[in-house]
Amino acid sequence: MFGENALLDRMPATNFTSIETALSLGLLHAHNTKKAVRLVLLSDGQENVGNALAVVPMLLERNLPVDVVPLASPIEHEVWVEHFFIPERVSLNQDFVLRLNVRSTITTSGTVRIYLNDQLIFTEAVEFQAGNNPYSFHQRLSQGEFHRYTVEIEAEADTVSENNILSDFVYGEGEKRVLLISKSGEDSERLITEMDWRGFKVERSEPGVFVGFNYLQSFSAVILNNVPIHQISSKQSQEFHRYVRELGGGLICIGGDLSYGMGGYTNEYFESLLPVHSSIEQRILFPTLSLLLIIDKSGSMDERSTDDRQISKMDLAKEASKAVLDLLVSEERIGILSFDVVPEWTVPLQPAIDKDAIVQRLAELQPGGGTDIYSALVTGSEELQKEETALRHIILLSDGITDPADFEVLIKGLTKKGITVSTVTIGDAADKELMEDIAYWGGGEAYFTTDFGNIVQVFIAETNRILKKAIIEGSFHPRVTETTPLTTDVDWERILPFRGYIATTPRALADVHLVAPDNSPILASWRIGLGRTVSFLSDLGSKWTKDWLYTEDFGKFWSQVLNFVARDNLLNNVQARFSIEGTSITMVLDVLDEGEYVNFLDLEALVIDPDGQVFSVPLRQTNAGEYTASFSAETIGAYYISVLIASDDFATVYQTGIVMQYSPEYKIDSGKSVLMALANETGGRVLFSPEELFLESARIPIESEEKWDVCILVALVLFIIEIALRLLTWQSLTRPWTFFKTKLVTKSRNIDRVGEEIVAKKRYFD
């Protein structure tokens, strides 16, 4: 049996057909046996891997004809997309044509749909005729970068659905697309306007809205404007890492009162992308603080995450409390009040000195029971009112599901006494409205998350917000450390002054371009993987840099930052060609510089498969300016490929892609021509019934070898032996043995006599 491969003892892979492999195995079997061998090929002839006719010379050499039995397809009613053609590159706002051909074995009605980046953009009811059905669709791209088109058909009379979809990539040449993740505001609108006429198409997305990888890959750069960590889920962090590291995308993270240390970035996976980290030296900037954590310990807190950790909400609340404790200095006070239907002091309000003892008390906290938020707030606030610190703050963690009560009167009464309240709401079933109201009445912040893993980051962000330890405010002019492409177009000594920034620490390998008077970084960058990231530690223009929002320097600065960080595809210098053989994809990269081949490059491609797995493939130089790599593509779908190309004259991250289409086994074509050619060229027969196999004797491949000289030699030896046996008697044959035995006995007796004489002489002399 054979499919993609040929096996004798088990089922082969069925995604492809390789007649060449099957004939080669049959040829090997014939070579290893002297028995009668007949090659009979039962197939539909639809080979899609290898070349069956390549085995013909070896079959003729062994005098092995191939009888073929053409097998008809069991599928009668079938419609499939045979070809889908898209230009590799198109100009923006210019028409181009998508062409496809649909094959059908019957006449039937159906529908054609076209998707752009997984969004349906066209649908039409059609009548499929038996045979070929060509279609053309005019398209126009208004946005640059890579885009994926997908065509899908649906037919009333159809058997196989796997062959109804094909996809391909197109690159839009023109302005660069930039994704701005930011709340709507004067600063973000100003950035969009300024960048638009400087050649960047900026699209805004609300913080907290998940941005998938397929959407990200169509942008040259992403800007995060004052986004806290609780609005960047762990899944979103992974997508940003893939976008920067594997696709060479650019990432700009702009500061503000909700980002970096104020936004809970410290020691987070997302922060590892940035050229700075939010851990700073302890400063005597803290106001005296009494912080009360009121934590829901009802039965719902035993709900566990769906990831491999399987950690409960209660366990994460404990981790969050420990993280908050680590942020406090000994002069500050902390208390932890847990509640179900009855509030209980897990850690009474006390100085944050004996942190080990506090952690031990936290470990004893267990979920169970109902929920009474009102009683917990009353109990906690009664104790907090006794504190004499300058700041008194409550962080309430719950799903908000509780009995009705007059929360507004209670919370507004606390604010009059100088106590502020923030809320952290978790879970899809939470009473988000109540928790937001409590935070609003309490003059605090309302946080909401369905990702349990964000609880710790939210607690850290809120504590930092209260402490304000990372914010440095005051008028200053940033100082240029060295002239780089990020700082050249602005006269930094004459710009309107900045009025604040977020204190951070630069990483060892980062480039710091602008610094504050205390040498804290204001602008830093570094390369990570195939991409670049930039940190700007002041804000976009909502508060600290509001004065320069409408100056010419604002547009100059951000355009040069985007030009520096944005992914650049130099398609005029680099071209990719692909070929597919079975499940193997081969990429050939042609690299030129001003029309000249670029040689001796050390290249490696990063490939992201349809399952999101990343692997690297080295490219070897196979010709002048030509580099080749092959990799296995077992999964059907889109493969995104990025190659960092750097020479003395230019550097770019070249991005391309290829779609592994459905198995060619699902193409219902006739392969009789291949079968006929095999039979004709090897002297075989074309059979149409099993009985025809035995109408004549099978040819037996026999090889002769001359052995007469050996036979004559053996016969001569046997003839001489026979003559000798006839002439010699038994006595003559035994006479030599008798003579030898007589001599041996006589010699033995002589030896005994000599021995006796020696013994006698020895006795005489003794």
C-alpha cells in the first residue's frame, strides 16, 4: 500500500500520493528475491509527490513491466477551488484582480465568499457548471503591509468540504500602518493627525481590547499610550512578544500615570520587551500610608484558572497581597480583612515590619461561605478611621455579588473622613456596575479583569498609584546623551519644557537617547529578536508634555521615532520564491543591493506555523545572491516568515508568508495519462478487471551467471579420488600405520631401559 510513502506492514500516510515511492519499493523487493515477481499498480494515477516516470529506466533495466489497474474515484458530486491567484505586490489605492477557478463534476448552485484578514468582504450566489468555472474580482487596498485573502465556496451538491478554501498573501506598498492602543483624547487625536500627513496610517484601539496576532502582523508598529498592565492580558503579552521578536514589528510604550511602575509593569513578562524596567532605587518619596486590603473569601474565590497552573482566585489574592507588602516600607501600615458573610481580621492594621509573620497569616486564608461586602466595609472602615496617617486607602477585591445595601451613603461618608476606596472586580459573572460605583464614590480607581493572572498586577498598579513613588514632577528640558536618528530633528534646548516623567532603570544593553536632570531615562531603545522597542517615559501630551502638543517639534519627534522602530520591508532588494513538495516547503531568497547580488550573508528565518509555534530555519547560500531553506509543513494554514538581513549597505527585516493549502488528494482529477505512460513504456498491460491479472503467465526476472569452470574442477577432483580408491587395497592403506606403530613401541621400550640404567648408577654412587 502507498500514499505519501509506501509500506508493506502498516498503513502509509494518506495526505499525498507518491507512485514513484511505491514503484521503487516494488523494484527493491524484486531485486531481493529470485521468485516470480509481477508489478501490478492499482491507483487513480493522481500523483502529487515525486515522478513515477523517473523509475522507468530502472524497471527496463530489470526487465520488469508494470501492469496498471486504473481506479475510478468513488466521489461523483464534487465542487472544489482549484486555483486562487493574487499579485504578490500591489500599490495602495490601485485596482488589482483576484482570480480563481472552481472545478465541478456536476452543475449545481452555490456561493462564493472572499475574506480579507479573516473579515468577510464579498459574497455572491453563483451557478457552478460542470467543468471549469473561472471568476475575477477587483480589489483595492487602502492600507499597507501584508494582507491575507481567503476564498471559500459552498455548493448544494458537494461531498468533500476540505477542498473548498484557498488562501494567499499580498503586500500593499505605500504608507506604513501603525496601531495606537490608547484612550480617546486630545493627545491621541493630535498624534493621528500629525502622523497621517507624514506617511503613517494610524488606527486607534481601546486599551483592554484583545488584538490577535493575525491583526497585529498587518502593522509596521504598535504604540501603547499610558496603558496599565491589567489591560494587557497574559495572552496579549505573548502576542506582542511574537510580533516583535519573530515578525520584526516595532513597539513604542509611552508613559503616564497608569504605565510602567504606576501601571504594574514591574517584573512582568510584557516589561521584558522594553529597554527599561520599572524597578527603581527606594526613595524617601512615600507619604505616610495606611493601606487596608478587604478580600472576598466566599466560595466563588475557589474558582480556578484554566491554564496549566490551575490556581484559584484565593491563591492569587494571597500572591497579590504579598506583592503589595513588598512595596511598602516599614513606616507604612497594612491590614488585611477577609470576609464571607462575616468579616474577619486576617492581619490587623500594623506597621509593615514583620513581613514574614504577615505572610504566614495570609497562608491560613481559605475560601468558603457567602458574601456580605457592606459588613466588611463597615468593619474595616471603623478601624481605618482610627489611623493617623496622611493617606488612608482601601482596596476591595470581590466579584461584587452581594445583598443590596446603601453603599453610596457609606462610601461618601468615608471620603469625607479622608478615606479613599478602589475596587478590583474579577469574573464574568461579577456585578461590575456596583464595584465601579463604589470606586467612583470612594474617589479611587475601578479595575475589572476576567484573567485571574492579572489580579497580582492590578494590586501592584493600584498600590503604586497611591504611593506615587514612580512619578517625578517638575519643569525640565531633556538632555541628549548622543545624536541618533531618534533625536536629530528636534532642538532639545529650545523646546517647551516637560513637566514630569516616570522613574525607571535602563537595561544594560539599552541605548538611552534622552535623560532627565537626575539621569533617569526619558527616551530609550533596543533591539529584541527581529524587532525594536522604544520607551518614552514622559506622556504623549495629556499633562506633562501638553505644552508642545501643537508645536512643530511634536510631529517631527514622533515621526522620527516611528521611522526608527517601524518594520521595513525592502522588497526592491529582497525577493522570495516558494515551492511545495508534499509537506516540505522550500524558500529561495534573492538578495540584491542596487542591482548587485549580496553574498556571504549569515541568514536565519523565523517561522510561525498555523498553531502559533515558532521555529528557526538556517538559510544556506546556493548561488550568487541566492539563499535557500526548507522546512516541514504538516499543518494546513498560513506560515509567517521573517528574516533579518543585514549587510554593510542596508539592514531590514524581510517578512513574507506562504499558505499550505488543502491536500492535493482532495482534487478530483483523472490520472489515467500517468498510468497509460507507465504501462506503455515498461511493456505492461492496462487492466480493467481483476480476472485479467491471470490471463497469461507472469514474466519472471531471471539473471544467469556462468559456473562451468567450477563444475569441471569439482568433477576432476572427484574422478581422481575414485581412481585411487579402485587401485589401493585395505592392507596397503593400513600398512603405513602398522609400521609407524611398531617404531613407536620399540622407541618407548628403549626409553624405559635407559631410564632404569640411570637409576641404578645413581644408587651406586650414593
